[in-house]
Amino acid sequence: MSLLGGGIFKGMAVTLRNFVGSYFKKERLVTNDYAWQPEGDSELPQRASEYPKEQGEQLSDTTTVTNYSRNFPMLLHDGTEGSNPMDTIRCVACQICERECPPQCIYIEKMYDENGKYIKSPAKFDIDVSVCMSCQICVEVCPFDAIVMNSQFELSTPDRFDGLLLRRDDLLKSNNYYHQIHPEEAAARDQKIADEKAAKEAKKKAAAEAAKKKAAEKSKAEAEVKAKEAEGSAATESDGKQEAAE
Ligand code: SF4
Ligand code: SF4
């Protein structure tokens, strides 16, 4: 028969063993996950994601917890590995997400060219993840499918001010990466974008056809008016000739 609350005593025994053992063995000072120590005079990593991973702990630095897990937002671009993400960034800096974010942790500045013309890109796009509550409202209100949730969670840092302020370039991730971490959601979003594009093109085509039809009707009506006018003037001319002959 197992003792009621036996697990608690077992856990306390492990803690006690490590506490006492830490006076004799340095590796007992740290938790098992991060038992790794820097070599020689090398400095400790600045972020937890920079620590070597325990085998099987994570697949990559951009850890996927599950297909549906979410942590903080990221900005999507449609480029491939090695391309400049700013060439294909989806965000147009409309600032809707900035206005709708409940704790107001998004900060955006629009980009302008040398002539002062707005070029539909963010010059700055910061998210303060020490304030973000992962509500996903920014994702829901974005009309351009430009912002989605990342599942990366290894963001701990000793610098709790600048270290937790994610800048535009930290937030930029490719659509391919989105497919890797949220395959179903990314596929559904791509399908939605393709459907919207097809509907827009069909509407444009229908409008062009309607305009063409209207122009053809107009020129037909004009031709009819001209023909009637020509008929009228021919009749007047023949009446005049008849009168002159009489
Ligand atoms: S997830 Fe919520 S709190 Fe975080 S940036 Fe988006 S809207 Fe703001
Ligand atoms: S992420 Fe979307 S809603 Fe936010 S500024 Fe960019 S385009 Fe607008």
C-alpha cells in the first residue's frame, strides 16, 4: 500500500539531495535542462535559446510545441531563404493592429521614400513581448494576413527591457516557416488568400466586360443617332430639290 502523500516526500528528498550535493558538485547547482556550463572564460549565452539543447528537447530554436500552440506574433514575408524579407513583407503599415492591441504593445512607423511618398511598408514595427498577452487580436484584425502567431517560446533574457522588445527584423519570418510550425493554419490561410485573389480577379474581369458592353451599346446608339440624322438631312435635301423643280 502506498503512503498517502508519498510523492511529496519523494520530491522533497530529491530537492534535499541536490541541495546538499550542490556543496560538493557544481553541476547540481543548475537544473537538469540547462546542466551545460560555458567552457573556460566564455560568457553565458544572453538568451535561453542559445543554450545547447538537451537531446529530444527541441527540434530547432524556433520550437514548435504543437500545431496549434501560440506565443507571440511574427510578421510574414513571401520570400525564400536568403532573400531580402523587406522585398516581400506583407505588412503595409496600416496600423490597424497597433490601434486594436488591447495592452498597446505594438509600435509602428510608416516608411516613406526620399520624396516623402508613403511606400506601404513599416519603417519600424516593434512588439514589447513583456506586455503582449498573446490574445491574437492583432492577427484577427489584420486585413493583409501579415501578422500571425509564432510558437517560439525560448525568449528569456537577462535584459528585461531591450531584450524583450522585438524589432521588425526579429519579427520577420517566411511563409515557409509558418507552414513548418502551423501547417494546417498556414494552408487554410493560403487558400483564403488564393480565393480572395480569384474573387477579386473575377470581379475585375466582370467589370471590364460590363464596361466593354456599355461602350459597345453607346457606340451603337451613337451610330443609330448619326444614321437618323443622315436620313433626316437626306430627306430635307430631296424635299428642297423637289420644291426647286416645281
Ligand atoms: S497578441 Fe494581443 S497583446 Fe499581443 S501584440 Fe497582438 S493584439 Fe497585442
Ligand atoms: S500587421 Fe496587418 S494590421 Fe498591422 S500594420 Fe501590418 S498590415 Fe496593418
